[in-house]
Amino acid sequence: MPRSHAFHLAAVAATAALLAGCASTSAPVVADTPGCLGGVEVNRLLADINARRPAANLPEGLTMADAACTRSKLQQRLAGQAGRLAGYKAGLTNPAVQKRFNTDQPVWGALYTDMLLNDGAIVDAAFGARPLYEADLLVRVKDAAINQAATPAEVLAHVDQIIPFIELPDLMVESPPKLNGAGISAINVGARLGVRGAPLPVPQDAAGRAALLDQLRDMNVRLVDAQGAALGGGKGSDVLGHPLNAVVWLAQALKPVGASLRPGQVVSLGSFSALLPPKPGLKATVHYDGVPGLQPVTVTFR
């Protein structure tokens, strides 16, 4: 075999292996379903996302299986432009938000490194086609045993950081009120951007973790403007009874597509406030009252 041809075949094989590895870690491949968006339609959706213009609404008859297939195709494309997989977001974990989207169950999406900004970030108010902001919280995975966690206490034993977080989702379609659970799932739960605050290390001792567990459930989450006026907020227990239940749910939801939580990845737990539209000049800060050491996180919209 000519040396140049052998080199070409080796390069092709290496590229294929790399792509396969990326697919396994950043975008689970889901089998096509009858109602799944085709490649051309998903490419058009991605082009609209990148242009910050409203995309066509998803078909009204979209099933959750169709949504999973569509989400997979979109995630494969996002993985090629938004950095490596940083973790996942559990969406619609707050009953009030579920009601808004006419569903009774959470959904999940993927987060990529380029989506995550640092505390104090200044962001365009029009960062997306249908931009919103909300009080949220991240946890960072310590070890793979988190995938077997069945209770908030077991989750806390397998995370090493609690991270303040303001999520900046984008509902991205022409008519967001028409979105339901399947539609939200198909658009990767509107993952667009988010602002991270200073991490709070999880205590190593059982007594410290037990105290933190109660604090996270009972905390008062406040979203305020630069003058301290209330913009929204809620309790820790508003998210599935305990915010760490979002991780329990997510770990189980990832299994059918062959994905799992990995050490170093982060998980967005969901909404502790209403979804609000950003306005130029607004400075929004989230406080987590009742969790000692968990610092506020701030975003400014221009």
C-alpha cells in the first residue's frame, strides 16, 4: 500500500474515533422517530439560534420520543460550536414553571463550556431570540457514584461544590406560549448562557453535610435589582421538594440515552424564580439566604 494512502486511512480512522468519542461524551445519539426533525430542519434551527432570531415552533404533535431525537441532533451540532460538554440542566423542576408549559414532569438539556460565564458578567439584554433570566443553582459532580443516588443526602455525598448560578435561557421560537414539555426538551431546554458565582465547598464530615442538606431545602432565594428591589425568588423546596432531587431525577433520565454524570461536570438544578425578560441597564443579583458561605451572584444587562 502506498505510504500516502496508508497515512490517509490512518487519519480517517483517527478522525472517526475522535468523532465517536465526542459523540459518546457530548451528544448521545438517539434513534430516529417518525416526528423527529430532519437534518435540514435542525440546521435551520441552529442557524436561527446563532442569528438570535425566532425559530419556527416545533410541530404540535411532537412526542417526547420525537423531542429526544431532535434534542440529540441539536446537541451534536451545539457540541461542535459551544465548547466541550460542561454538564447538564434539569428544567421544569418547579411546579409553577411546569404549569406554564403545560406539563407535569421535568426535562433535561446539555450545557457546554462556552455557555458558562463568570460572576459579574455583562451580557446583551438581547442575548437570544426570546431571552430570559432566572435564579438557579449548580452542583459539581465529585464521582460517578452520583448516578446511583436515590436521595438528596446521597447526592450531596457525591458532589464537591455548590455554585451560585443565574441561568440565561432562550426560548428561541416564534411563539413561546405554544411550547410544551416536548417542545422545551427538543430545543435543549433553551440552554444559552449562565453566570456562575463563587463555589461553596461541600463539607467533608457527615454532620456538616447534614446541616447543608437542610439549609438547601429551607433556603430563601432572592432575586433583586441594583437597588435591592425584589425581582422574584422562592424556597429551596420549590424544586421537587429539595433542589438535589433534580440530580436524582436527571441521573435516571440520562440512562435511556446511554449518558451519565461524570466527575467535574456541573448540574443546573432549575428555577427558584419566575422566568423574567432582561432589560438594558438592569443589574440582577441572586442571594441564597440561609446557606452560610454561599455568596450572591450578579449579572448586568446592557
